[in-house]
Amino acid sequence: MNGSDDLNSLDPTDLKILLELIRDPRVQIGDLSETLGIARNTAQSRVRRMQRSGLLHDGGREIDLEAVGYDVVAFVTIEVNHRELDGVVGALRLIAQVLEVHEISGRGDVWCRVVATDTHNLQAALRSILRIKGVIRTETVLALHTHIQYRTEPLISRLAQGGSLAGPAQPRAQKTG
């Protein structure tokens, strides 16, 4: 099943399931079915189907946004009037396509990751950002391909093996004898 098939096969119940999983990633299937008023087997089979298709990633409840039509990813650096920073962040929170916002050092003041369905949709989101009171200018970079998804497993694995919090991972010495 490819991304467009995923998008075309999602019905309102699937979308409600996804929304509940985003709100509470640890929700039990029984609670999910009760909240949505659907049979437990229906909830379980739909979650499994979405996991098999890659729409839902196993283990977590991270959703492949490309599979639901948001296949344009942009990183936007925003220069802000510092007196308006809180208002800018509040306004960015209201733009659904803005996935994350970070106050940064270096060039620019705020960095955000934005998704869109196509370049026209991205342009509309960028215009919304530029209309925010306190935004001076933006610089946008498009992601062409994701080589490494957001991950935490290597860090936690290193800690679980008694590794240090800082520095690059070191190969473990082989025990002899």
C-alpha cells in the first residue's frame, strides 16, 4: 500500500483513531474502542492495518504524514522582533501545518518545521507566518529526502549499556577469557 492508497483508504473512523492515538499514544485498544463507540475488534484491526501500511509506526504512535498527503517538509528560520516573540510563538501554535517551534541561537530567532500537501499549500502557510505581528523575515529550506528519522533509541541503548551521556558512542571492548 503506498502513500496515496493510505490517504484514499482512510475513512472518518480511521482519522478519529489517529487523533486519539496522537492525544494519548498509550491508550489501550479497549479504551480506544469505548471512546470512539466502535467494537474492540474493529479498533484493533484498523490500528494493525495502519501499522502494516506504514502509516502508523510500530512501537510509537508516530504518524507518517506523507502517507496522509503532507509530503512537502520545510524548515523555516524566522527573524522576530524580540518584544513580539511570545506573540509570534502563540500565533505559530495556531497554524496546524507547523509541527514544531524552537527558539534558536545564530542566524534567525525561531526555527520551525512545517509540512504541506504541495508547494501552493506551503506558500499559503508561509504567507500566514509572514502575516504574524512581529515577524520580520523568513528563510525557508525544503527537505528533499529524510535519511534518518527522529530517533531516540541509540541514546537510550547507550545509556542502558552503561554508556556516558556526552560524546559520541564508543565501540564496546570485547571481553576475552
